[in-house]
Amino acid sequence: MMGLILAAGTGTRMESTTPKCLLNLDGTSIIEYQLECFKEFGINDIVVVVGFNSNMIKERIGNNVKYVNNLDFKTTNNLYSMSAASSSINDDFVCVYSDLLFHKGILKNCIDSNSNACLMVEKKIKEETMRVKIHDNKIIQVNKTIPFEKADGNFIGMAKFSKNEKKFLFAEINELIEVGNQQSYYTTAIEKLIDKGRPVNYAYTEGYPWADIDTITELSDAKIIFKDLISDN
């Protein structure tokens, strides 16, 4: 199994020249913590898609990962980053957003899923995070426009895809890019899979803590969570 970290974005709301994945959390960084978690579960083949101030990331985490460059990071979104990583992924893989801080129990639940496509879902809905709609134990929608009262939870930014599902996922990603959707989230491709009858499953975070970090306030909250994670692991 492989790991994929999407770390090309500029993180404009942080108003910092430091990529969000390198923000300091009690002496380490988010991405270093993610790499530690991957390796604890035997995931040593890791691809990191970089863009904004990529040299800072490369200098911090070194040559223990494979880097893929999204040279158009200023004008694209993570759909484009996923496409850039396509040729580097040749096995089952877990994909995480580089600003996602998570308890290792969430990653274990993701890895343990037997589904070809599994999104990690939090039942308690957060305003900014991508929402999901579930029916018959499968995800039928994943986007930010689902009304709160109809949403069944949030997609937290961690997903697992089998080697077989990869070809279907990246086919949809590439098709979206060809018709000018470079600024889309890769969840748009997941919804296209759903529309074509591909089952997309989920696993719950089961109360384990997590945080996606977009603002200074969320960073402050994450530092508190991070200390709890260290004490729990």
C-alpha cells in the first residue's frame, strides 16, 4: 500500500509564506506527523505532490518520499494535483490532504477498509468541510453544497482507493481536466464515479480527534489536539 499527500496549495487564509503542512505543532509539522503515521502502519512508499514553496517542504522532510510537482498550483486545485500523481501510484493507496491532523486510529480504520473506495467520514458536521450524503450504506454525494439538514457527515480529507479503483478514479480526473475543471476538488471525480455506478463506501472516525487547518484559529485548536494525540499514541 502507498501513501499520497496533497501538499501543493498556497493556504491563502493563513497569510503565510510557509506551506500549511509545515506549520509548527509542538516542535514538528503536520506533514512529518502524517509521515510518521503512515510508516507506523507499514506505508513506506509515499508520494507528496508539492507546489507552493516546494523547496521548503523538500528541505524539511528530505528524500524519504517521492515528490511530484504541480507547477500550476496557483491556478489549480487538488483535482489537478491528483492527476499529476497518477503515474506515480501503482498500488492500493491512502490519500490525505496535507493540512489534515488526525489520530492514528482514523488512519487504521481507513487502511482496514475492504472497500475499493473508502472515504473517512465524521458524523458531526462542520461548516467548512466537504459534506457527504449516505444512502444504503454508500456515499451518494460528496460536496460543499449539500444542505446541512440533509448531510450525513463530513469527508475529512482522507480516503483509500484500491489499485483496481485507481484506473476508474484517474480516468474521471483526467476527463474533468480535459474539459477545463482544473480548479475543482478531486471529490468531483468521486461524484462522477458514483454517477456511473461505482460504489463509494465510507468508514467513520469513531470519535477519534482530527482537524483540517485553514485559519490561525484552527491552527491554535490543532496544537491542543496534537498534544492529545501525542499522549494517546
